[in-house]
Amino acid sequence: MGRRKNKPHRAGGIILDPDASAETELNKQNVVEGGEEAKDSYGDIDKPYFVEVARLDWLSGQHLDISEIVLRDLNLSEGFSGFELAEDFCRDQQYLLRFRVCNVSNVLGRIKLGHWPVLPYTDIHLEFARRVTVDHVETYTVLLSGIFDGPDEGVTGLLHLASLKFVTLRPVLGIRLSEEISSLRVRVEVLKNAFNACESLLDTSRQLWKKSMVNVMSWLRPEIMTSEVRYGFSCMKMDGDPQTEMVDDTCKARKHARFDPAGLYEAIKPSK
């Protein structure tokens, strides 16, 4: 008798039900995607993004302040009632201000590349914090946090410029923290880096930070958006105008101002 040969075994076999096979592959794909989604849900999806504020020369007598803004919806941490924002806070390197940005998981890649989308102002918190380093491990304790009640474009622009160290925020000293305080004043100061980035008043390049600066100025110094300030119409002398002398004095005072927002705006305004 001849030897009976077995049929070769082929991987996969014969598909009897194409729909059942497609459903199996779809289930496998969902398992993978579901696993990644679950990882994000318990990983970085709710993890806030922090931007530390430059604390350059907080105690210096020379500041280029843009404006003073109000921090609202304060949340005072337990144990810090009675803490005073004094010179010790500004002098001690362990104290800092930082932005805590929430709900940015979908745009975190863009943010890290410097492309800041407009974020809701309610997702941008400013924190007064204390940093302690033990065995090369940093831990942070939040003293106080709050939000700026401003336009989304303006608050996002402020955050963007702070990340570039073009502006800084400085606490107003002499305030004692307590549960009764409903708001807190913070000064916004433009740093020399912003002026250094404006190589010339004739520079009209469309750099990303310029849009943020315009949005911040529109929010904090809306008067610089007027044609009188932008183009100097108020400084034009008119023959026979009895107020010419007063206008001339105003122009001279503006030339000697420590901070010229109109000049900065001319350097950063979008090109036509």
C-alpha cells in the first residue's frame, strides 16, 4: 500500500465568514486604540502644563510696567492665611509665580513648538507657589491661585509672552493673605527681551509672539490702539489752535516717558 500524504497546513485556513473575520480585526483594532486612550485618560490627558514666570529684578527700582491687573476667584491653600506678600517673598528664590494651564492635552504638541492656540481664560490659572528641593527632587506647594478675568486672546497672549520671558508678572507687596480677600493685584512688566526682539521699528515680519503682544496691549492698554497714539495725530500743531502749546507739552512729556507703549506697538503691529 502506498503511503497517504497529508495536505500541507496553510496559515489562516479558509475564511468561511468574511463578515466575522472583519469584525474580529475591528475588535483587535479597538483593543489597541482603547488601550492607548485608557493610557491617556490616566496619564497626561488631565495633566496641567506649567509656565514659570521670570522673577527678574522684582525688587529693582526700575520697572517697565504695562499695567496692573486683578487676579480673581482666589483659592487660598490651607495654612497660609495671614501670609504676607512682603520683600521676603520677592527675595527668597523658593517663592515663585507660575501659570497652570488645564485642558491642553490636544494642543500640547503645538504649544511646545511655540504655536499657542487661543485658550479659554478659565483654563489659565496663576499660582503663588513655594518650591522645595530635597535630594534633587522638586516639590511645589501652592499658596494661592486665581484667574484673570480678561479676553481669551489677551490672557493667552500674556501666557505666551511669559513663556518667552518677554513679560513678567510681579506681585504687589504689602498684602496679607486671608479668606476675606476676593481679589489680588498683579503688575505686568515688559522685559528687555521684547525690545531686543524688535530689531527695528520698520520690521514687519510676522513673528508669532507679535500677535500675542498686540492682543495683550489691546487688553491692558487699549488707548494705544487709537490713531492719535499710534500715528501721533494729537501731536500735530495746527496754526491758530489755542491748545497748541498744551499739545506740545504733552508730546514732550510722552518723549520723556520711561515706557513708550506706542513705540512698542509700532514695532510689533501686524504689517498691512
